[in-house]
Amino acid sequence: MTTNSKFIDYIDEALEKSKETVLSHLLFTYQGIPYPVTMCTSETFKALDAFEARSDDIVLASYPKCGSNWILHIVNELMFADSKQKYEYPEFPVLECGDPEKYQILVLFRNPKDTAVSFFHFHNDVPDIPSYGSWDDFFRQFMKGQVSWGSYFDFAINWNKHLDDENVMFILYEDLRENLATGIKRIAEFFGFSPSGEQIQTISAQSTFHAMRAKSQETHGAVGPFLFRKGEVGDWKNLFSETQNQEMDEKFKECLAGTALGTKLKYNSYCQP
Ligand SMILES: Nc1ncnc2c1ncn2[C@@H]1O[C@H](COP(=O)(O)OS(=O)(=O)O)[C@@H](OP(=O)(O)O)[C@H]1O
């Protein structure tokens, strides 16, 4: 992502509001889903009802902490390689709804255990964001879907219905982690970009966790190093208890076992001890 003061201004403003917010006052509910009062308002959601997309808009859908800043960076670099123009965001680039028919949509998933752990650290590490009392407290709320942006599992169940849509491309965080250049090539093909082998290599080198973390203060302001925290697969093993493992395995089975998305998430590879 390019240096963009609008982007950083928005994050700084949200952090400033977070300073005065206690955890019990963090969430409001819009159409049954909790959102943080520091970043969203019901007015914005209502205004988005009248939003009209352009036919060449690109949309990324992701539950929090699945690597959205990573993919935004990659797409920006691909656009730059294609057009030689750096895109400057006129607004903070997060749209909470829109007409899917009009977009090409990247859907980004990460295994639910690492997603939960990343989400917990974000809350508890960023000084200005209200903290949970403990990992166990956060886990309980995460499993109930009572965290910002709601339930990972409801998000997954809904997207499972759209995986075969022509305008939707699925990306798995763990696949990208394993082979960044291949992932970048697939994203480029989906959007009709034709980067050279050299451009793919350059974008890959700029999109590694370490490269992005090193620039994170420049790209994301004070919160940067917390957004690019560890970037690993399997960090959940440091926090999950045996009971929590079983609880999430059960929930996964109940919600996603036997579904197309359930298979694509490769749960047995990434979520078993
Ligand atoms: N380049 C690269 N490689 C590997 N991993 C990366 C990369 N960029 C971001 N990340 C990791 O993605 C996690 C943050 O996800 P999001 O950007 O979606 O967070 S947010 O919802 O916008 O707050 C967060 O995960 P954790 O480190 O586990 O907390 C980031 O470190």
C-alpha cells in the first residue's frame, strides 16, 4: 500500500476514539452483527444502500485478521505494474456492502484458529484499543460471534454459497504464505493484469511479511507494527487449550464440514496439533 495520509488519518482517528472506549461500550449492532463504534456508524451502512459500483471496481471481502492489508498491497502493486500510476485512496478503502453482481471479488480466508489469535493480540497489544481480560474471555466471545464484525463462522457459511460465482476468487492466507509468487500470479490473472516474470518477483519481494512490517509505520501509521504482528501459520498452538481446540473443531464440523469452503480451508492441515 502506498503512503496515504487519508488512510493513516482514518486509523489515527479511530485509535483516538478507542482510547476513551471501554470494551463493554465498543460494539453496536447493525442488522444483527456487532461492529466497533470507533470505526463504523449505522448512518454509513444506511448510506451504502444507495451506493452504486462502477463496472471495473475491485472488491476484497474478508473477516478481520485474515490478511486484508497484505492483499490490498499486492493488488495495488499489480495495478501499478500495469498502469505505472500509484493509486491514491480518496477515502479509507473499506466498503461494508455493495452489489456483488457489479464487482470482481477476492474472498480471503485464513484458518479460524490463527484468525482468532491474531484478533485477540490486536485488541490486547494496541495500547489505544480496549483489551479483553484474558485470551479465554476473548475466545468465549469469538465463538459466540460477539466480537467486532461478528461471527467468523457465519461469514464463512455465507461465502460458501458464492464460491462458484464467476466474479468471485477465493484466496487462502496459508496458500499465499506457502507460495507468494503463485498467489500473486493467480490474482493478476483474475483481474486481467499481465505482469512480467520480473514484475511478479518484484511484487513478491515487496509483499513478504518482513518487507511489509519494515514499512508498516510509513504505510499504516502508529498501528502498523501491530497490524503486521507475526505473520505465521500455527501461532494458535501458543494459546489454545485442549478444550478450546475441541470446541473449535466441533464448531467447524457443525458449520463447514463437507462444504466446498470447508475443504478449501484445509482445516486438517492447519488446525490440528
Ligand atoms: N505479508 C504478509 N505475510 C504474512 N502475513 C501477513 C502479511 N501481511 C499481513 N499479515 C498478517 O495478517 C494479519 C492481519 O490481517 P488483516 O490485515 O486482515 O487485519 S485487519 O482485519 O485489517 O486488522 C496479521 O496476522 P498476525 O501476525 O497473526 O497477527 C498480519 O501479520
